[in-house]
Amino acid sequence: MSLREEIGRFFAAVVSGFKHYFIFRGTASRPEFWYFSLFFVLLYITVATLDQLALTPVAKISELPFFGHLIPMGYVDDEVGYLVLLYRPFMMLPTISVTIRRLRDVGKSGWHTLLWILPLPIVGWFWLLPLLMRPSIIKNKT
């Protein structure tokens, strides 16, 4: 596959992730999930860098209500500005949606998405990531 085709698949996955923002039924292919995840990480790095360079930190992640001490980014940089605080909620639903659809594509329940944060962040990832890497078992998208 050529670079141009891969770039096309990347942007198609990003568009699909936002197009299916509120759709939790159906499936997401392995490339669709991983390209959207790559977009999420690249955009997060960009937003976090701009946030650090241009804005004054306004919050400590570990002091956020409820599970602030469990947010993985808090281990890297605990103090964040408005850009990061706005980015996370904006990207939360499409990320959850594409993860649920990917899990359904490998024959697992969407409830496994909770492994991103439970029982502890990072610990659950060791169980979830291999599930997300499995090949599709559902041939027809619903």
C-alpha cells in the first residue's frame, strides 16, 4: 500500500471517528481504531505542548475531583492549562465510541472500555490493549 493510500486511510479513520461521535453500535476495524488513536495522541501532544508553552497552568491533575489522582497524564505533567482541560472532554466521547465499536468487532463487550481506567489506569491497559489488537471476527459491519 502506498503512502498516499495510508494517509487517506488515516484521515478516513479520523473523519469516521468524529462522524460516529455518538454511535456506540456497529464495529470499528483495527486500522480505523489505531489510526484514530494515533490522531488522538498526536493532537494531544500538540495541545499539551501549546498549553505548556503559551498558557499558565490553571489546575493540578491530581487535585481534580473524583479520580484526578488516577489520570495517567498526571504522572507525566501534573499541572495543565485550559487547552488540555478542554481537549480531554471534547475527545472523550469519540474515543470511547471507537473503542466500544472496536471491542464489538473482536467479539467483546463494550463494557471492557472501562479497563482504560479500572481497576487502575495502566494496569487495565495490559488487559485491554491485546483485545484491541486482535483481528476482526465480525465480517459484516452493522
